Amino acid sequence: MDPLALTLIELGAVVFCLGLLARLAGRIGMSPIPLYLLGGLAFGAGGIVKLEGMHEFAHLSGEIGVILLLLMLGLEYTAAELFTGLRRSWQAGVLDLVLNFVPGAALALTLHWGFVGAMVMGGVTYISSSGIAAKVITDLGRLGNRETPVVLSILVFEDLAMAVYLPILTATLAGVSFLGGLTTVGIALAVVSLVLMVALRHGHHVSKAVHSENSEVFLLNVLGAALLVAGAASAMQVSAAVGAFMLGIAISGSTAHSATRILEPLRDLFAAIFFVAFGLNTDPATIPPVLGWALVLAVATAATKMATGIWAAKRAGIARPGRFRAGAALVARGEFSIVIAGLAVASGAVPRELAALATTYVLIMAVMGPLAARYVEPLTKAFARKPAVAAQA
Amino acid sequence: MNVEETNLPGLGRRKDFMTASGRRIGVVERWEGQTELIVSTWDDPDTCQASIPLTSDEAATLGNLLGGQHLAMKLTEEHKDVPGIVTRQFSIAADSPFQNQPMGKACIRTRCGVSIVAIMREGEVLPSPGPDVVLHPGDLLVAVGTQEGLDSAANILRHG
């Protein structure tokens, strides 16, 4: 068959299947990310059907997917929100970082994946899925709850931590010498602080430069700027994702809100292809050996996120049921864990099992997170009632 | 009244206060523009029993209803020494013959001796509106007059 025709047919079939999966996910009220990953596993190396034609396209689309995911993560919060978040909740943020980075890193060291593997797995278990968390909070009608700002401020802190973590990760993965790595990280941190300062003082100029009343012009402006900045960052060895993320932070105010609205369908498409592409590169046969470890990690890091939420909510003066709700809202891991694992796998600096472990882990956490958030309330009520009944008897 | 404003990074802003009965009540304004009315449960003020999405029209109408009640209560208080004078509120329905017409067209003062002392619109008060003020659907008119005068004014506003 004509290669172009083959590519189109494969791509069409994959995107169509993704549509069906997303619909299924919506029907049963879960995040579509685990289903996309499963779809990728089914189509990829060692899967049920092997797709060859769309490989190149899937690779580039996946890269664009990462750029859009990070750009929109940056758009989510304004620089001012990041600063107030940092001032108000840095203790909770640091606790979150320590409690949730350590289990992943420790497991990687146990499995002899070395320092690089520990850096990667720590990131995978640390970062909550702000996408899943925001959706769960909205869907369960918890926007007006008092613990919600606590949850969101932890997500804001993680957002900032990503800005520092990603350049360090990129340098580590590139395997540059200690001194070279220090320079790269130094440059990256300087750029990050500079962008934050510019975003805080002159964010409206950046916003103005890309803004347009015409939605077509606006879309092309934002997308073009994101790809340009990402490309430039990549050329400077700072990782394309970080560049896009910084641009997202610099765009603020109403421009950021309309950019989010306009980019959402594009992000959904390319991010879906990114998850599939990640699944494509993972051999399903590598999953069963790491399944046990993934389960251990899932249970441990669900507990550590719960602990983080409970502690932060308690500090904010939230009553018992609210503390558990805050913890459970943070449990879900998703898109950014896969982004981190994807960066690591693409660099080839980590063993193949890491991809399998990260995939399995995210599959479990993306399903477990929303379920935990939904059922934590009746569970805490049931537990709270039992002693009361006993006391009466 | 002490209204607490809380930023919800990435999602919107919450404005709420504690009622004397121990419930937290307020609104969440989403960045995308929706408004949600929130009411806490009685046993856990941290959580919400209901969060009701409102369109901007619905939010404005609810604001008018609550604000109008407040205004009417104040006016009744002031008129309580004058026997026979009553305060009442009329809302302009979407099928009212006077919607999008200047108020003077209804000739309410001439026909029934009733004064429109204020119009509540989108949560704001237009005090002592003139005859050239155009009525919109959803407006709440605060009227002062006798019982019979108000009855006939209600009839005029509804049926022309």
C-alpha cells in the first residue's frame, strides 16, 4: 500500500479508537489517561497490532503534546498566584516534595537504576495530576469547600517545583559532567527566576504581544510562540518542555484564560497522541515483572499524598472530614508523571523497565486517584460514626 | 457583614460568609465566567451541601430578589406610621407588555396612584426612576401605594 495512505489509515484508526476510549472514560467517570496508555500498549511493540506507518508522526505529535501540556500548566496560574502560593504554603509544599519524592527515588535505588533513575522515579511519584485534581474537585462540587484552596496551593507549589526540577532532570539525563551540569542548571534557574520576575512585573507586555481579538490569529500566535520558545530552549539544552512552561507563566490575566480556552482542543488531541506514543514504546511483556513494585509504590505514595493533604489542611484549620478530602484529592498522578518518564525514556539514559514501571504506576494512580477522592467522604463518615455508636451503647 | 474572599488558583474566586444560623453561604466565580451559589452543610462548614451553577441572568435575578426584599422591608418600616400605605415588589416577566418600553408608558401613577420608588436590576438599585427609564425583563420594581392601587398596578404590568 502507498505509505501515505497507510499512515493516514493507521492514524485515523488510532484517533478514532482514542475517541471511543475517551467516551468510555467519560461514561464511567474516570480520567481517559489510563485508557490512552492501554491503547498505546495494545498498538505498540509487542502489542496486539503493530503500527509502523504512523511512528514518525506519533513521535513529533507526542513532542508537541508535551509542549502543549506544559504550556497550559504554565497558563493555569498567574505569576502573582505562584508567589502568594509560595509564600503561604511553602511548608506544605516542601513536605509534599520530601514525602512523595523519596518513595520513588528509594525504589529506583533498590532496583539499581542509579542516580538518574532515582531522579526520574522521584519526579514521577512526586507530581500530582493537576488536571485530574481540578476535574475531580469541579465534578464533585467541591469548588466552594474550604479545603479546596489548600489543595490548589499545593498544586501551585508543585507547578513551581516543576520549573526547577525539569531543567535539573534534563541536565542529569544528558549525562553532562558535574561542572557542566551545574552550569546548565545555573543557566536554567537564572532563566526561570528572570521569567518569573518579568511575568510578575511585565506579564501584560508578553500577553499583549500574543493577544488578538481574532481567535484564528490568537491561536496561531500562541502556538507559534510556544513552539519557537520550546525549540530555542531545546537548542540551549534546557528542555523544550521548560521553555513552553515558562512562556505559559509569562502569559497572564485574561489572555491566559482565553489562551487556555483556545488551546484546549489542540492539547487534548496532541496529549492523547503523546500518551499513545508513550504506550507504543513500552513493551507490554515488560509490565508483569514490575507489577508488584508498581502496586507497592502506588499504596505507599497514595498514603504519603494523603498525609501531605491531611497535614496541610489541619494547619489551615480544616476539620477532620475536610482533611481527608484534601489528601484524597492529591492522590491522582497522571500526565506530568508520564511527561517525566517520557523525557527519561527518550534520552535512553534509563533502563526500559523504568518505562514499564512508570506506565503501570500511572495506570493505577490515575484510576485510584478519582476513586479515592470520591469515596473518602462516605468512608470517613462511616469511620467517624462507629465510635459514636459504640459510645452510646 | 464580613465577606471572606479566597483565591482558587487556576479556577476562580470564592466569596462567602457565615450566617447567624451557622451555615456558610456565598458564590464561586469561575474564571470562565460561570457563577456558582454555594451553601455549606449544617454539620461540616468546610464542605458544600449544594453548589448550584447560575447563568448571569439567574444570578442577577437572585440578587434582585434578595436585595428587593431588603429594600421593601426598609420601606415598610419607614411607612409603618402611615396607615393604608403598603410596599410591594413587581418583577417584569419576559412576556410583560412593557418589557423594553419606557416605564412612563404604563402610566402607573396616573392610573392607580402608585409610585415606583426603585428598580432593582442586576443586583443594583436605580432609586426613584423617571418615566423614561426602559424596563428590562427580570427587573424588580419596588412600588408604594394603597392595597387596591398595587393590585391594579400588578394587573397593568402583567397584562397591559
